[in-house]
Amino acid sequence: MSLAGVTFDTITSSETVNVNTNPLTVPTGGTGGAGWTGVNNNGANGGNGGTGGAGNPVAPTYDYAGGLIGDLVGLGDMVANSSASGAVTLVADSGGTGGAAGNGEAGTGSPAFIGGQGGTGGTGGAGAYGNAGGLVGATQVEIILNNDHAAGAATVTGGTGGAGTNGGQGGQGGAAFAGGQGGTAGSGGIGGTNYAGGLVGWVT
């Protein structure tokens, strides 16, 4: 990170950079409520599971690593006459697991009442996208590079999407009716995109 208009001049690094953000705890989606049980009623449907948390929910919504500078955010910053030779490896945050779905409740009070349908499983959270560069990991503003070079390999693994959860169980029906249908399983989260560059991983 940096302020605007900063010049980094004649800086050399040979350090290996390894960043693995996956130990970060990502919220699991909320649990869907169970269907309400009433007397002389059809069973209520179970609630849907909540969506798992995103791999990196706060700004910047990406993970980054650079051989010299991780994230260069100052407008007009300059990196001049500098180099990095160490390898850069980044593993971005995975998305959280979807929340458990609620079960449908039984129909009670009469053989004619049906069981509630199980809730839909929670969708997994999206994985964070990762940016790795031999010199600078990422920048979202206009910067100046002058007479710089990088020799280390840049490797990035985007965050995996969180797992979706199973649908809730259908509630038991009365003697004259079948139980409620089981809920649909939730979808897995979208995996994060990878950006890697020999000099700069990602520029926008």
C-alpha cells in the first residue's frame, strides 16, 4: 500500500514471497429455519440455507502479493531503477460453506395433511481472486514503472468457491399423503480468478 505521488527508487529484493490467506476464517451461511408445526395443518416448508461468506468480503476484494510491493494504490506512484528476483506465490481466500437448509415439518391432525418441503441448501461463497506479480502484485490506479525488472516466477491460486449444502428433508405427511419433497442442494461458490504477471500481476 502507498500514498499518492510516492517514488520508490533503486530498491532491490531477492526475498521469496509466500502468501497464503486461507487460514482466514470465512463466515458460513446462516442456517435455514425449520418449518413451523401446527395442529390440523399442512407442515410448513423449511427455510433456505444462507449463502456462505465471500473469500474476501472487504475492500480490496482481492488478495495480492508482489516481489517488491504487494498493492500499489497511490495515483502517480513511481517505481524506478528497482528489481526483484525472488519467487512470488499466492493462495487466495476460499469462499465460505453455504448454510444448512431447514427441514420441512410434518403435517398433523389429519391423514389428508401433507408434509412441508425441505429448504434449499445454501450456496457456497465466492472465492477471492488473486494477483501476483514479480515486482508489484496489483494496482488500481495509474502508476509509472521506469527501468525496472523482475526475475522471479509469479504463481497464484485463486480462492476456491465454498461448498453448497444439501437440501432439507421433507416433512412426514399424513396417512393419506406422501411426505414433503426434499429441498434442492445449494450450488458451489464461484472460484476466484487468477492474475499473474512477470512484472505486475494486475492493472486496472
